[in-house]
Amino acid sequence: MRGAAARRAWAAAIALLVLAADQLTKALVAESIPLGGEERLLGSVLALVHTRNRGVAFGIDPGGSVVVAVLIALVLIVLALYFARSFTSGPTWLVSGLIFGGALGNLIDRVRTGSVTDFIKLPLGWPPFNIADAAITVGVLLLVLMLLRAERRSERAEARASAL
């Protein structure tokens, strides 16, 4: 397996790993911490909580779980089309695996229960989040870096071509 097929396989593996880690950790939290409960780890640096989020990232739009699920599905379709054409460059397989695995993890929760379990709580009022949220955030940051890098390369190529 070479090229785009190998990258697709790696993307699927990353997505499945993220999905499995996300669903497993949410199940463990639901079993071990009562809803609304909190377990302090590392003093005031980290806490595990058990909260339910009906909104999008960080509790935005707390009442629209059906609308949110439909929007997430549409975004996944658009991203799938983008990534299908981009598997020839850079670590697109990693980016797509992180984003799809995270989005599927949260989408499964929304379809199953109407909300998402969040459980990682950082200090300074940061809203609780989960493994899926972290994977999506890292994936989007990597995607932005890839796009910026590609833009810089294109600008340099254009500058070299115009200098000739």
C-alpha cells in the first residue's frame, strides 16, 4: 500500500484510535464520577468532572443538539471532500484522522444522548472538554499550520518565477 491509499489507512487508524479513546474515557467518567461531580488531580492544575454539554464547543448554543448534530455532519462531509483531494501533501492523514475521530466521538454522544460528556477541567475558568475536543483542536491547529506553510511555499515559488 503506497501513497494516498496508505495515508487514508493511517487517517482511518488515527480516527479509530481517537474515537476509541474518547468513548472509553467518557464511559469511565460516567461510571466513576456522578453527574456534576469533581475529582481533583495535581492540586489546582487539573480536575476530572462529569458534565453534559448540549451545545457546540465550550457550551456555545446549549439548546441546539439536533441542529448541532446536523451541522457537524455537514462539516464532516465538506472536510471529507477537501481531505480526499489533499492526501498527496503533508500530514493530511494525521489532521483528518484527528478531526474525524473527534467529530465522530462527539456526534455519537449527541445522537445517543442528546449531549456530550465533558470531563477534563483546567484552571482559570477554562470550560470542561473531552478527548474528542482535544483531538479536533489539535487537528484544526495542524491544518492551519499546513495551510500557512503551503501559502508561504506558493508565494516563494511565485517570487522565484517572477524573478526569472
